[in-house]
Amino acid sequence: MVDAWLVEAMAAYNADSLADRDGYRGLVHVPGEALETILLWSLESLPDEILVGLDGDNARPHVAEVDELFRGADHEDGLFAGEGQVLGDVTLVNRGDSWSVHHVPEEWTDGIFAESRGTRGGRFIHWLHTHPNAVAIPSEQDADAAQHTRGVDMILGIEFSPEGPLPWFEDTEGVRRRLQPDEVAPVQEQRGGRGWGSWRRKRERPVLGVAPTGHRIHGLELISFHRSGCGINVIFVAEQGFPYGWEEGA
């Protein structure tokens, strides 16, 4: 069973997905259990990035009335592989820095059509990777890797402290999609030194929880995009295929 805070976060995210539906050309339905697993792997791996492979579940088609509700004015049918299927099992593929995480381990590749399938080997339909202490906006390297994705790519941004060599980078252009409950209490942080030249800066940031690595988690973001560059609307669904928060928003 998915933790209560994550249920609230997914319901708030779904409300935004519904309100902004006209800005997307496609839909992808992500089970809450899959997201919870991905979050656990991500937090256990901090400060590294991870790469996750996902496929659609042939036995779990989208609920038609949900698609009808979330389909926006710019929706385009047949945009990507696996469309119309709720995402199935998730697989942790790789862990590392931003330069290496997109590559699958050598033992996963058979060498056949490797060049046409890109560095990820094309084993999965959909992919998700994390951005530790960076917003969930595709980089140039992310866009290049996505050219070999048959389905959609997703990015999970994680803001945490202590930051170490990865301070939170805020100034990136693009659509931001926060993944957190509507009500999160902020905490006040102070930084500075003592003596000559000392300075202090105060910033209020929420604390969603503490990762297994001891890092405090201040924020989560998640987006999905197609290799053409257009945005894909993410809907988080429960076991029966209906969105979290459905009763409130239906």
C-alpha cells in the first residue's frame, strides 16, 4: 500500500495534470506502486543518478473515461509505443553520474543493432532517470538519449541537503511539475561563518522526509516528454486504473 504522503502528492499532481491538459500531446499512466519503488531506489542512491526502464502492461489498458477527461486540445493519438497501456514492472538499469547513467551495462547488450538503438540498448519501451539537486528539465544529453526511446522519457528531480558538490540549480527554463502534497511545512535554514566577512542567508524550504542516505528531501519534480520535444501528461493511477484524487476531481 502506497504511503499516505505520496497519495496526497500524486492527487495534487493529478489535479495539475487535469488543469493543464491542453498543453500536452499525449498521456502516460503511472501506477502509484511503481512511483513508490522508483522513489525508494532514487533516495537510496543519492547523490548518484539512476536510470530505470519501464514497459507497458498489456493486461492493464487505460480506463477510457480517464483518458477522455485528461485528453487535451493538442492530444495526438499514436504518438509513441506503448500508448494506452498502464506502465508495468520497473527495472533499475544503472546508477552513476550524469555522463554515464544513460548507458546500460555491457552485459545487457547483445551487440546487434547497438548503434541504431543508442547507448541504452533499446531494451525497454519507456525510460526514467533522476536529476539529483537539479530541476526536472531535459538537458541536451537527455534529449539526445531520448531519440532512441520508442515510448516516453521521464525525469525525476530531487532537491536535497546537505548538497555537497551538487548545489540546487534553479535557473533552468522549462515547464516545472512539482510532486508533493499541497500542505508542507517549511523549515528555516541558516548558512554562514564566524568572524570577519561572515554572512548569513535564510531560506525556507519544506522537508518532505529523510532519505536512507541521511539527506533531507526538500522537493520532488517529475515530467515526461516525447523524443520530438513535446510534453506528455503524467497521470498517477491506483490499482483499478483511476487517478489518485479521482473522487475529488471527477
